[in-house]
Amino acid sequence: MYHRIVATARDVRVAASVDVVDAAHRDSRDMFRAPPEGLRARANALDDRRALRLHDDERCVLSCDAAMTIGDDDPASSAIPGELYITDARVAFVPRDPTSTSAYACEYRCLALHAISREDDRYGSGGCVYCQIDGGADAPSASTTTNADDANDDEPYDEDDPVTAHVRFVPKDATTLEEIYRAMSEGSLLNPDPDAERFDDDDDDEFLEDDDEAHAREAALERLDKLLVVDDEVEALMKRDPGRFED
């Protein structure tokens, strides 16, 4: 004994549309990945001693006197003196401005690159720590600001073409250069980008899912072929009027 199943063209169209919607949903996840915030001014970020106010469970790994330069302007005129903080959650800079309560900070997921650079003599014989920060940067000097907020918010974030700020930190004591680099490296290891890991995992899963789905679809079609029985009367109607069963 078997069940009679009559498959129409409409059934096939509905099944195909579901596959298309699923594929579009998978593709849309990459398009709307949250953009990095960059190096941003944080109001009321200082305590009574004008030191960086740490978040709950945040640990300061290193702090030192330093100058910050954003962009490629001459550091002799555009460098901003202040205090550099490397914590286990972020990189922050507090300008030496007694009227300000702001700090400039970025999370490690925005720190795309950091390295010791001694190629530019303008930063002294000791060199600087050069950083590329995805998402742009705010700075006390408007002429050196690269602001991610100027971008079109309706545009999906493109990780291959992000708004990037080039920031250099020059410590007052050149011997701390290696320590700053190691502290940033430690912070980056402690804070891997969760979005990057999630999307990498999704990409791997999609390859597996595509392969599994193909086998499952073939198996389902084979089972359907075995069950599918078309009555002689229905078959005759289909031959005479192929469009009869489309709706």
C-alpha cells in the first residue's frame, strides 16, 4: 500500500523561493556587520586625580607620559601631550588639558595594527608606536580628525575598506617604547574580535551546510520519486493542458 502524492509546479516554485530567501539571509549577515567605533572622545572619563576612570574589572597594564599625533601632520606642531593608558580592555589617551574631563579611547577590536616605527626622524631617535585604528578618530585638533560619523550610516560596513585613522604615540621616555608595544599586544590577545570569530565560524559552517544540504536535497528528491504516483487521468490532463496545475 502506498500514498498517492501529486506534485504541482506551484510546490516546486515555493520550495525554490525558500532556498533563495535562506541564501539571501546568509549573505545579509556580512553586509550589516557592526562598524568599529574607532578612537572616540569619552566625556566624564577622568577621576578626581584626572586619571583615567577604569571600568569595573578593568586593569591598567601600563601608563606613561606621551604625545599623540593623528594623521601625517608634523608632530612638532600637531602633537598632543598627555597620558597614555594601556588597559586590558582598551587603549586610552588623556590630553594634558586642565579644562577637559574627556579621554580618547578605543577598544582592541578597532586596533587593526600596532608596531614600533623608527623610520621617521620627526618622532625622535627613539621612534614611536604606530597604530591603525578602524573607525576613524576624534582629536582635540580638528585639522587632524578623521571622523567615522561623516560616513553614510545607510551604507553597510565594508571590512575591506574601513575608515582608518593613523595614530602615533611617542612616549616621553623612549625606553618604554617596547613596553607599550608589548602591553598593546597583550591587550589584543585578551580581546579577540568576537565578530571576526563569529563570521569566520559562519563561513566555515556555510561550506559544510551547503554540502550537507545538497546531499539532503538529493535524498529527499529520490524519496519523492519513489512515492510519486500520478493517476492516468491526471497525467492525461497535464498533457492536454500543462498550465492547469500551476496554481
